[in-house]
Amino acid sequence: MNEQSSDLRETVRQRYAAAATTVTEGAAACCGSGPTAVEVDAHFGSGLYDADERADLPAEAVAASLGCGNPTAVAELRDGDRVLDLGSGGGIDVLLSARRVGPTGKAYGLDMTEEMLALALANAEKAGAGNVEFLKGSIEAIPLPANTIDVVISNCVINLSVDKPAVFAEMFRVLKPGGRIGISDVVADDALTSAQRAERGDYVGCIAGALSFAEYRAGLEAAGFTDVGITPTHAVADGMHSAIVRATKAATTATGPGAPAARSADGSCCGVSACCTPAEEAVDPAVGVDEAKSATGCGCTS
């Protein structure tokens, strides 16, 4: 990671750490009227959730919401699903997901910010949610095994990544065959340049880092996703939209030369781990990726 990318990531981390601290200190104030909501634009935050969804959640989880949509409303969660929320913040989407998947399912939250993780854990305890787990890590290197998640959700966080191709590859890796994504994110009109996106807002405000519709689709397809759909829901700036992003990891793969190889439970195929993703490596360090695949006659589509 270059110095500029490191600086951007640290800026994002500091912003979200401060947001968590604001909510925590608001909740702890002896003379206050409750948790203090983080100040966000009207197009972001807890107002994008239905009142009945917010009603039974800890006030701190609602106050810490910084997203641009409601991914749990579009992800078609089912009983027993294992769900992963990228950039889970104060835990609002994890807690809502846990309700939807029921006691036989599980909701994971992944965040890189200690302060947000502490807030999310406290919120889960207040909510009495026993089917949740919060993990510390980056969305570019998800600390979960391959082929273990049914649904990946995220709420206006992928925009903040400095390496979006890595995020797409990691989502694909952890999803089971047939798994899907249901994401809320900010997406730019295809005509807008990077400079024009930056003019409309700063990076941590989810604007400057936005992909265009075409870039988002191409990035997901390059990672291996199919049935990609990107639907704008409301404008957040001139030429910038909150959008619902859906895509699927194929349940079955084709066979024959050049077809994606089937993956085993540990994510390896044909002697290769993280198969058919930018992170693939030969299981046997004594051979290269191409050699491992050639020995078994399999490969990946472009």
C-alpha cells in the first residue's frame, strides 16, 4: 500500500473512531437525554431505516449509523443464513440481520476500528443477540475461510476502500457457491471524472471514492460475480447516487479447459488456494500457480 493510500485509510479510521466516541460519550453523559447521533447529511444515517426496525434496537446502534441505505431490506435474508457485514460500525445492520436469519443463522460484523467494535459489542449485549460475532480486520483481507458465507452486505463502506478490487475478490472468496451480495453504496454517473467526484465531497464522506456504475459492474464481474444489478435509490450529490448493488456467486461452475475450477471446503482447487481470484497461490510452495493448474488441466475464465 502506498503512502497516500495509507493516509486515506488512517483518515477513515480516525473519522469512524471519533463517531463511535461521540455516541459512547453521549450515552454516558449523566445529564443528557440519551446517545448523541453523529451528524451526517440528510441522505445518510438512521433515517433511512423504518421506524419499526429501529424501535427495538439499542439507541447507540441507531445513533452510530452512518450508511447511505438499508442493505438488510434488500439482501433477501433467510432463516439459517450466515451473513457478513463489511464495515459494521456500531452494529445496526448486524443486529437487524441477526433478527432476520434467526437462531439457526449467524451475523458477522467486520470493522477495522477498535472504538466501533467496542460500541458494537456493547450494543449486541444490550440487544441480547446471541447469534452475532464481531471481527477486527480490513475489508480487503476478510478474516474468514473461503466458501462459508451465504450473504455479504455493506452500507456505504466499499466507497471508503483504497483497494476496491481486493474487496470484490474477498467477497467472492468468502461466499459459498450460490451466495449473494446485497450492498448499499454511493455510485457515480459514468460521465463524472475522478476529479469531478472529488469536487462533490471528501473521501470519508463516501463521495470522492465512489466508483461509476460501469466501474462497479466491471469490478464485480472481474472478481467472478454474475447477475450484477446496480439500482440507484436517491441522489446524494449532483451526479452521485445511493444505490443498491446485487450480484451472485454462481452455484455451479462449468467444466473443461479454461473453465473455473470447483473449490473445496478450504477454498482450494487444483492445488491452488483462493482459486480464480487475484489472491490465488499454489498450495505447494515448491510449484507455481500455473504449474499447479496445468498438472490437473484446469484454469479460470477471465
